[in-house]
Amino acid sequence: MKLCPYNIVPVYLLFLILCVINSICGRMYGEEGYYPPGYYESQQAQLEKKVKAAIENLENDAPEWVSNWPDRTVTLGQVSGLALDNAGRLLVFHRGSHKWDADTFNERDVYNFIATPAIREPTILVLNDTGELVDQWGQDLFYMPHGITVDKDDNVWVTDVAMHQVLKFTPDNRQKPALTLGQKFIPGNDNSHFCKPSAVAVLANGDFFVADGYCNHRILKFSPNGSIILQWGTSHGTGNFVFDVPHALTLAEDRGLVCVADRERGRVACFRHDNGSYVSSFSSWLIGGRLFSVAYAPVHGGRLYVVNGPSRVSIPVRGYVIDFSSGRLIQTFAPYDGLQNPHDVVVSPDGVKIYVAELSPFKVHKFVDETLRNESLREKVHVKPTATVEVVGTASNSSSGGAWEWWSGAAGGAGGAAAAALLALAALALLRARNTGVTRRRWEYGHGEFKLRRLLERRRFTRVHSDDSDEEPAPMLPHTPPANA
């Protein structure tokens, strides 16, 4: 009997060669393996330096944290969701005495405490701008609150991951849902079941979306009566329609989009809200690989507000603002002592007020964007404009002959035939200004019907924000796969 057959000698020789190479490499790079001593510490230090520089760059004109908000008498549990009603009040969806931990569900995603009562205390708290509690409801209704939103009619939509349901409450009845989707405590993946649904978003026409987040990794669209229209999403692969916990939803109706916070892929993915086709997505090394929530405000061309979450990488947990047109990070925000476990974010339509919910500690944070607030204070309140006038001339700040200044001043004492003559002279002046080199400015009239006598009153015009460019806007977001795909 041969102990060492001839045909396995080369294997031993190869093994010995690899051992020698490994020994040499070990001596070359140190006892830590293939990297010299201090390599990991050096890489960590470089990352921290890079992160610090990026954060400092984004903190210019960043939203400011409002301390001592809300009122200290407001008692919270795990805060899972936030929403703003049409009066600008904040709805806080929290879990009271219930907590989601490792024992909450079994291996089949069934809630383990079906026999216990629902949360006895009010789970939906309504706060005014100063953080005072002005209303509360939702007691004895929910077991494990998650997402909340308010539609244009002040209907409140919520999801409960323990009951695997989506519920709608009307303004005149906060005790009994007007619409319920899903089978109570029964998880599933067909058209009549959810499995831990995470969020709802409602279009102006009443159609709504559900993020069936934790198990099924899909988005569903329904008609106002709850009939399913379409769905998309899968948990397998790395494509655009693959989700790893679609955790939150936001609508950009001015762009025809619904956007998803794809939590464990660390991205915001946007789709056409009419047919669910993929448009684009956003991710960033500074945000990291976990992105918990997203909100949208149609200001300055549109902005996305996101919050990330704790991860094994040394990335700070914060809120970030994304410019929708360029896809770039433009701001960051956090309390003085930082965020620990943010779960949801909501923003006012004007972008001035931002709110963040934390699961632990049980907190709600408020931030104010002073730059946008100052802009809104300077704007005049007006109805939807009915006319837009484009004026070509020299800078209107000059008092020495700009076409617009001349037109406005001369119109004060004009009337009848004199007004017609002035208009003719104004046209000549505008033509002359165009030939001598001009900049383009846009002015918008916002006080109802377009009339000549009002057109001549300069004080009734409100300037519209413009980048003074006739070029097409930049692509909505970079058309590249997310960095961690």
C-alpha cells in the first residue's frame, strides 16, 4: 500500500510553494496579514477626514435645529412615522408601550402577541408649530404602528406591520377606518395580503401607493376604492426594480414621480407614478448603505430630504438635502448631539420646516431652513398667476434709463391716447435695449385678470426665481446604478 501516490505529489509541492509565498508576504506586510501595521487605522482616519470635510462643506446655510421642541409634556414611544396635515400641523405616529424587537414576530412573520390588547394610549399625536399637543387619537387601534401620511382631504392613512394592514381614517371619524386593506394578522404576498407594509403615498386624484416593505419588497398602486392598478418590485438581483426593504415613499407630483427609500440598498429610486416605469435613482458614499426615509419639497426646482441610519461603516447618521435637478447633496442637518436611529422625515411644501422621527431615543426633531424662510417672508401672498410677462432690458436697479424704469415712471400720469403713445415709445426703447446687449429677466403677475392699467403698475409684479438660462434643465438624477448595487 502506497501512502503517497505519485499523482498527488504536485499538490504537495504546490501547497509548499504557497506556504513559502505566504510566509514571505507575511514578513513583508507585517503580522496583520497582507497590510502593514496601522493600515486599517490609517484608512479609518482618512475616511473620517474625508467625511468631516464633506459635512463642513454642506453645513453652509444648513437647516437649523430647534432646541426644546416639542413641549416637554409630550410623551412618546418608538416614533415610527410623521406627516403634515393641510393646516401645517405635525402628526406623530408612535408605538406607546409596544416595541419592535427580536421577539415581536415568528419566523413566518406572524405577530407573536395577537392575544394581547392593542396599544391603549393615543398613538397619533397632533402638534402645532410651537410643539404643543393640540389633539390626539388612535388608542386601542394599533399593535405596531409604522407609516403615516395625510392626503389633500385630510384623510389619514397608516400602516400597521403587526396587523399587516393599511387603514384610512376620514376627518370626521378617527375611530373606525373608512378603508382597510390586508387581512388582519395574516401575512401574504397576493393582491389581498401584505406582509409588514411600511408606507403609503396618496396622489391628488385619490390613487395611492403602498410600500409592502419588509417581506414582499414591492410597490403597489391602488385606485381610491382600493382596487389594485399595478405593482412592481422584487427582492432578487441588483436591477432597478429590486428592493431591499422599500421603507418610505414620497411623491413629486410636479414631476410625475413616486420615489422610494430603498433602505438596505442605500438609495432613493424614482418611478413614474402613472405606469411604474423606472426613471432614476440616487445614492452617495456620504449617506452610506442604509437610507431610511425620503421626503420631497417642490422648491428651487425640487429637493429631496433623506435620513440615513446606523451601519458598520463609520458614516455619520444625519439628514441630507439633495438637489433634484443635479442629484447633488447640497445640505446636511442634525441636532447638536447628532441622530442615533432616525426612522422617518417629513418636510413642509415650502421646504422651510423639516421634522425627523427617531425610534430610539423616543424623539421628534424640528429643523428650520432660515434661507428659505427669509425667501418666503419676502414673497407676497397671491393667487395662482394668470399671466407671465417677459421683459428684456438693462438691469432694473439702475435709475438712469433702463427700459423697465422708464416705462413704470412714465405711466403714472398717462391715460387714453397718451398711454398708447407711451407704449409705442416703450416698444422702441425695448428694441433699442435688445440691440445694445441685455440680460433676460422674468416677471410674473399674480393678482388675477391681466389688464393694461395693472400691467403699467410696476409694484404689482412679483419676480419669479430664474437661472436666466434658456437651456434645458439638467437630468433629474444621474442615470447610473447606485454605488452599492
